[in-house]
Amino acid sequence: MFIFAVAALFVAMTLVLIRLFAGPTVYDRVLAANSFGTHTVLFIGALGFLNGRPDFMDVAMIYALVNFISTIAVLKFFRYRSLGDAGLIKSAKKTAQPKPSNKSGKKAQL
């Protein structure tokens, strides 16, 4: 039964890889990479069960955590073009502009 599950996971991973390379947009490719990581976690867990090695689940959980964090980081990079805090960058640009010195909006002449 689990051998069939591992074979089905392998086929699903192959289809996701095809989607990863043929995705029309960047977000489709990121989604396919995340799905491939999830399938890999399931594959590691199923192989651990088949081999009688429960310590594979620890490896699968760490891989799932790394997969989740890397997906969030990649999506944040594609949205803001930086991994820094976008809110701080926008507020710093607003405060760096000089304010007019009088009510008419013109600069005071010396």
C-alpha cells in the first residue's frame, strides 16, 4: 500500500517539476516549488515508514519548515525587490524630503 503511495508521490513530483519549468508567471513557479517541497516532505515520511526509520520524520519536519520560510522570503523579494522591511524604507523616503518654510509653498529667500 505504501509502495503505491510512494509511486504516486513520485509521479506527482514529476508533474510539479514540469509545471515549475513551464509556469507562465513567477508566482506559478513559486507555487510549484512550494508544492514540490510539500511532496518531498510526504515522500521522506513515506520512505521513513517503509524502511522502519521514524527518525526520518524529524528530517521531514525540518525540511517543511525550511520550505515554508523560503517560500515566504521569495514572495516577499518579488513583491518589494528587497528582503528588508518595506515599511521602514517608505517612511524614510517621506521624511527625507524638505518641507516648505512658509504657507505659500515657496521657499524663503535670503
